[in-house]
Amino acid sequence: MYARVIVDVPSKQTNRPFDYKIPPTLKDWVEVGSRVGVRFGPRMIQGFVVELLEQSEVDDRKLKSIESVLELQPSLTEELVELAKWMSRRYLCNEITALQVMLPGALKAKYEKYIALAEDSGSDSLTNDPLHAKGEMQNEIIHFIKKKQTVEMNELLTRFPNASMLIKKLIINEILIETQNIKNRVSTKKVLMVYPPDNITMLEGYKQELSKQAHKQLEVLQFFIDQPKPIQLSELTKRLNTSSSSIKSLASKQWLKLESTEIYRDPYQKHDFKQSYPLQLTEEQEKVFQTIRQTIHAKRQQLFLLHGVTGSGKTEIYLQTIQQCIHQNREAIVLVPEISLTPQMVERFKSRFGDLVAVLHSRLSAGERFDEWRKIQQKKVKVAIGARSAIFAPFTNIGLIIIDEEHETSYKQQDNPKYHAVEIAKMRSKAHQAAVILGSATPSLETYYESHQSTMQYLPMPSRVAGRAMPTVQVVDMREELKEGNRSMFSRPLHQAIEDRLNKKEQIVLLLNRRGYSTFVMCRSCGHVVSCPHCDISLTYHMNTRHLRCHYCGYAERESSSCPSCSSEHIRYFGTGTQKVEESLTSHFPGIRVIRMDVDTTSEKGSHEKWLNQFRDQKADVLLGTQMVAKGLDFPKVTLVGVIAADTVLNLPDFRAAEKTFQLLTQVSGRAGRHQLPGEVVIQTYNPDHYSVISASHHDYTSFMRTELQSRKQGIYPPYCKLILITFSHENMNLLVRTGESFSEYIKRQQLPSIIDVLGPVASPIPRKKDRYRFQCLIKYRGGWETIHLVHKAVSSLENTVKQTKLQVSVDVDPQMLM
DNA sequence: AGCACGCCGACT
DNA sequence: GTCGGCGTGCTC
């Protein structure tokens, strides 16, 4: 038997299967989806079995054997292996990259090289010439290794930085031996468990046999008489306040069993989830629920767009449809944007389905995530809830895939493979005959369009549960405010509203889409703007650290009191960041308690949760933050939502700017008045007449869509065409432009009927990042594989340039952002 | 991606 | 003459 293996070498030349023999001893273990260790050239690396063969086309003498199988159970299913192959063609990435993204990071192999002394090399091979520098070095190295038995190659090289050639030679001369192994980053966790005897009644007898002084042992036996269940050793000693020695002595008498057992690291171990039960559905919900229920029961592949306004009870629909799925003994995947994967959200699922839920998100440690993933793989759970990559949960019998906040850009992965979770969901639902629910209060234009053009079923839920009113929205023209002499960042209506809530002891959410203190620093004498030396972007001032920071590459420099260009002292900070708003709040409203949430305050593990809990417990009056406060939060006391500047998104150089603005405004407005108290929203803007702002203020999705669709049709943008964005980057601008031109020419020359337009090359919206200039081409086409294949060919034709000049080419199929 | 092989310039 | 630079090509 033979196996085709995709090896862990992400490059163009190795992006194909390699055949290996399956040794008889491994025959029963090697399956499609197995992770295996193989020799590849001189190295030992890992790979994935993608096919089993009776006969290989490669000459048998050239074939090596699989060395080892890394897991008892294949890491991937056949379905996922097929999907990876499809992804590599669709998103133009290496197949190995697609395979890797399906697994938790813990299973990414870490390769370690170890150096040891050859057994027969003894000290006689040492040079006896102490004056000879090389001999001296060699002696030192050999002594060093001798002391440690084996040394990691990296450690050796750090210890002897100039000796790499020498070490190489010693290996060739067989004085040193080099071994390489594939190591998992994380292993399964094992703990000692204490088991009562199979026959519990024996315990009473043992009690009599115990010597009178053995109080602790007696207690332990009594413990198991009371509750004859296995328990962790550490837990037992803690509960009975005893040492492990008493338990060990009981174990040595064979009265109790002590065994090492694999356990799951459970990040939610300490939480107690109260069991919750299905809520009574409203008439509107019931109708939607029944439609989806029927599909699940019919085991039919079907897409749904669940368009429910904020507060219409989408989550309850999710929970009850999942319940249907579980009844059928099928599995469900729930995707939630990373930032709304809050403890609140997790709790709703855990309290309904208890231990049947695995949660996957980036805040877990590698070990925790691995264990959650393993629960899925080993069929211990029925529901996987997580961010984007949870779409690859290795279930084998999926009945339902739910994608909440379907319009979120975070469902598109920014680096390779640049997949979109919604598209993957469609592929998987086809393979499993599963239902897909795309849920949103503000569906993306593409999805909305699709629901009217294709077999996707449109399920509207236009009213809030319990008849709660939508919040009232007031749009404030900031130009008018300025005219009337209000130079503060709070308009009079917002100022008044904040004051009002403070008096009433109600809570406020403020949204500002920009972190830091100010957006740019400019000299008023010469107009010099302080910008990043590595990227073409102005630096942002961060008050707390008194630094200017680049939000693209992380570069930071100290603040300065004079202009670096003309030395004038008239240097000023412009624009508004979250830090500045916080400062301004405290000075306008003395005694106000503010929680600021942005990347700067939530980078620490668990801090996100901490801040939200504090806000929920009303330890603060205001929650001020970037996008992350717009999503999914649900606090009963919040009655005012303020948007400091609606224009920040609107002014982005992207054809989706209006859509994103509408979505953000609608989402954040939904945070107000979700419970008994009525909500109010104040939107401050310099573009009060823009249709995205007006439609959002009227909660009028349909009219926004109509206008926006019209404008997309006119400019020919999605959904009226498909896009591929190709970005080139290099330190040398000349080379960049030349390559871009020739690429664009290559595409145009083919005159494919499916290509509508080839734009560019032009400088990217971020023209330089980390010292590399960036140019991009945008291809508008009618869909289908033809254009993707052509782009693939065109990129391949640049391969030589790429290799010789380190030019970087990135291809983004269906880009979500043109940056 | 690594790593070996192989072909040229600066040194013992 | 040889050491060591990095261009070229291969990995089942």
C-alpha cells in the first residue's frame, strides 16, 4: 500500500502530493487525514495523508516509507482533506497551508534538531594543539555537549555563534550526531486519578482493618463510601486536607486504585452554568423556527438569511434549532465574531447544552484550545462555538451551521489561506446536507442580494421581542455645533443626554472608532506631520506612555515638544482618539466613572471580560470604546448610546465604506434600550446628509440597501461583479511598478470574456508598510474559475522575479477590504 | 522552505 | 591550490 502525502513545506515547488510506502506495521494506522512523520530529502518532517493508493506511479526504488503516525485517530476527516484541496485552488494558497488552518495551533509541528556526541568519538579525536584556535573551539564544543549529553542545535549556535561551519564539519566527520524530531507544541494533559475499588462494599471491611492511628486513611475510605466516584488526587487531598502519602499507602494495599488519566483542560471548569430551558417563542420567531426545523428534519442542504433587527431574539432561534439538530444526533457549528464571543454569549450556550458544547476562541491558551478541539474530534460534544476557524470543526455529521453577525469582516481571514467562513460553511453544508443560518441585523449587501436572487431563503424578523421600541436616534451636525461656538468634542445634545443619564444613574455606551489619543501630530509652523519612518502613515499619540505609535507596524517614538523638521514649538495634536475622549469626559463631567475598551486596554488575557463585568455591575457610568463595544453587548441599564464621530469609517477609501458605516451605526444603536428602559442614540457627524447616516437613524435597512445597490451597480462593484485583489510589495518602487505593469498586461492580453476590468497597478491605500512599498491591481470579473486560474498562471509567471528579488505577491480572492 | 551540489573570486 | 561565497535545483 502507498500513501500520497502533502508535506509541511509551504512553497510552490512542494505544493503537490509525494508518494510514500506504508510499512506493514503502520498499515492499520495510516488513513486519509492522518498526520504522519516522513523523511523528505535529508530532513524529517510532518505531512498529511490525502489519498491511499494500491499502486504508485513513481518508481518503487525512489519511494521512502512513512516513519511514524502522529495520532491514533486521523486529525482530519476525508471531507476536510477534500476541502483543503478545494481551498488551495480557490484562494491560491499552498495545500499544506489550508490543511494547517484546520487544526489547532498546538498540532503545528515544531522541528527540533539535537546534537549529541558520537559514541565511539571519545576524547582521542580532540586536537591536542592548544594554540590552534579551531582546536580550542572544537574542544570547548565537545566538552559543552559532553556535559549535557544532548544539546538543542539552537542552543549550541547561541553558545558558539561563530562555529556553525565547524559544527557542520564535526557532523560530517561523524564526531557529532544530529537527530531531528517532530514535536507537538502541546501534549495531552495527564493527572493522577484515584478510583474506588470495583466492589464498593469492600470499603467497609477495609475500614475495620485499618490501624487505629490512621485517621486520615479512614477519612479517605469514608469519602469513597459516601461518594464512590473517581476523583483527581489533587482535588481529594485538597478536600480532605490530607497529604498524598495516605492515599498512596491505601493504593499500595490495593484498596484504592491510583492511575494516570488523560484529562481535558476545561477553561470553563470554575463556572457553574445554571441549566436554562427553551423560551416561549413569539409568533414571528415561531414561524422562522418552524421553517428551519423542517429543513433540518428533511436533512436538506439549505441556506437561510435570518434578518432580525437587534433585540429580535435571534439567539433563541439558534438555541432551539441546535436542539433539533441534537435530537437528530447531528452536530452543529456556531460562528460568532471574535469580539462578541463574550462570556455572556458562551454562558447562553453552555447553560442550555452543558457539556455538549466546545468553545474555541483566541483567548484560550494553546493547550486549552487543543483540548476543546479534541472534544470535538473524539465526539464528546455536539456543538462547537467559536470564531472564524471553528468552521473547520472536525465533526462528521453536521446538521446545522450558524453564522451570527454574518456581515462581519472578521469572517474573512486576512492571511493565507484567505478564506471566507461563509463560503466554507456553504461547502461543508453541501458535504453534510446541512442547513446554514446566516444571521444579522444588517446583512451584507452580497448576502442580501443573494437571498433575493438564488435559492437562499429570506427569513425576516422585523420586530423586537416583547414589543420593545427601537431607540430614538438623533443626528447632530457637528459643523453647526462649531458654527455656534462649541469647540468641544461633545455636541450640546450629547452633553445634555450624558448629564441626564448620570443623574438618573443609567448607563452610557460611547463609540469612537479610533484608539490612542490623537490621530496625527502636526507642526503649525511648517505643516510637517509626524509619520512612521517605515510606513506611510501618520503616528498616533498615546497619552499614557507619552509615545507616538504606528498602528501598522508598532513602531514607537517619544513625544517631542518641538517640530522634528523646523524645530518650532508650535507642534499640536489633532483628531480624537479614545484616550482623549476619556480625558475630556472626566473634565466635563467631574466624578464620572469611565471604562475605556480598545486594543490597548484589552490586550491582556481576561481583561475584556473583566471590564465588561465591571460595567455590568455598574461600577462605571460610561463604556467608551472602539468597534468592540458595538457588538452583542446586552446591559439592561444602558439607555444612551453616543457615536462621537460617524465619519471615521465613512471616509475610508473603500467601496464598502457606506455599508460599513450603516452597519456600525445600526449595530451600536442596538445596544440601547434592550430591556425595560427606553433607549436613545445620538450620532455626531460632519456628513448628516449621507444616506448611510440617514437610513441608520431611521432604522431603515431596505432603503439603505436600495440606494447602495444602485450605487454598486453604477460603479460595477459587488454584488454586480466579483473581485480579485493582487498586492505587490518591495523596497524598490521601480521594480514594483514594472512588475505590476507586466502583470496587468499579462492579464489584459488574454482578453477573457469573464473579465470586466483590470484596474491598476496603483499605490495601495497603505502605500508603504514596514519599509516596503505597496502597489495593487484589482480585477473585476463575472465569477467562475476561469479568471482565478488565469491569475494563478500570471502569478506563476512572476515566479523567477519573486525568487530573485524577494518581491512579495499576495492574492486576495473576494477581498473584504481593498487595503 | 531547507539543504546539497557546483561553479567562481580572495586568501594561505 | 583551497576556502567559502551564494545561484540552481531537488525533495517521494
